Amino acid sequence: MVTTKELIKENNEKREQLTEENEQYYTNILVYIRSKFLLSERATEELLMEMLEHLLEGQQDGKSAEEIFGGDPRAYADEVIGQMPKEKKKNQLLFGIQLIFSVLGWMVIARGAILGVLSFIKPADEHIYLASTAAMVVAVLMMTAVGVLLLMNMVNKTAFEEKKSTWKFAVIGGISGVLVFGLFMGIAFFFKGRGPAFEFPWLASLLVGFVLLLMSQWIARKNEGTS
């Protein structure tokens, strides 16, 4: 059975056969449909592949994407989306867990890398304070969720614009970066040294971070297998 990743790879390869106009039309629909993350990923990729093959056949007969799918690609995509199955609750849960493990993994690796560099310069405090760490983790996960939702919302709104508003993404990215930095500084100030503490060396931090990333990848493969 062809995996979802293989379908995506095949789609990327076949899109190269499209004319510039047809490729733009199809890619807009592809981005728009893929941004609906509550839809079944497997069903989404199978549908996109069917659309691509249908478009390639029509292109050989001299037809354009607009002639095949209509002059309003957003309306067409919305009609198609309304008939597609939702992702299973189990797969949504696994995706959420995978994302949490991935974010935590990179956080722990970043901590280990920073402390590792600092340890060669001067003695560094390698203790973890549970209250401040818990606050930081919750804040990061919340900001990640908000960031993903904002990004998906922007993609939905701009998918069919002739000229993509890249400046909007830049502005939102900049504002998000400032907010995240401010949040970190606020937590670092108000929760500094709060709660019970235990020593967590930088090398152990790197190791735990890599283990979390491996677990994230394992969950991703398991999730793909149940799609």
C-alpha cells in the first residue's frame, strides 16, 4: 500500500508536468485544502492526486485548469472539502502528542546546548526549578498552538490571491516573535527560582531532547500507519 508520504512525493513530481498557469491554479487549491488540518490526511492526498491526474489528462487535450475545475477555485475547493471525511480522533490526538514531544525535544536540546557553551566560559546553574519550568512549557505549547492557528488562517485567506501578501506573514511573524520573547522574559522574571529544584546537567538535557525527538518521529510513523 502506498504511504501518505509517497503520495505527497509523487504529487510533487507530477506537478512538474503542468503548464505554469495550470500549476499555479492547482497549487492554490492544494495549499488551501492541505491547510484544513482537521481533514483526513490520507483522503486529502488521495483526492489531490486524483485531481492532478485529471488535470494532466485534460492538459493533454489542450484544456486549462479553469476549463476543467471552473473559474472559482475557492468555491470548487470548498465544495470538495464539504464531502471529505474528517481525521480520526485517535489520529488527531497522536498528532497533538507528536507536536508536544517535538516542541519539548527542541526546548530541552536548546537548553542543553546553551548551558554546554556557557559551561566552557563560566560555571552555569544546571538546576531545573519545577514551577518556572512548568510555566515555561505551558507558555511555549500555547504559543505554538496559537502560531499554528494563525498561520493556517493566513494560508486560508491568501491561498487564491494572485499576489501573495508575504508582508502580512512577515508582520505576523515579527509580532509573534516579539510576543514570545516578551513572554519568556516575563516568565523568567516572575517565576525565577520558583518551586522544588533538581540538578539536570547539560549533557543529560541533550540526551533527553534527542530521545523526545525520536519518540516524536516514532509517533508520526505510527500515526501514518493508522490513517
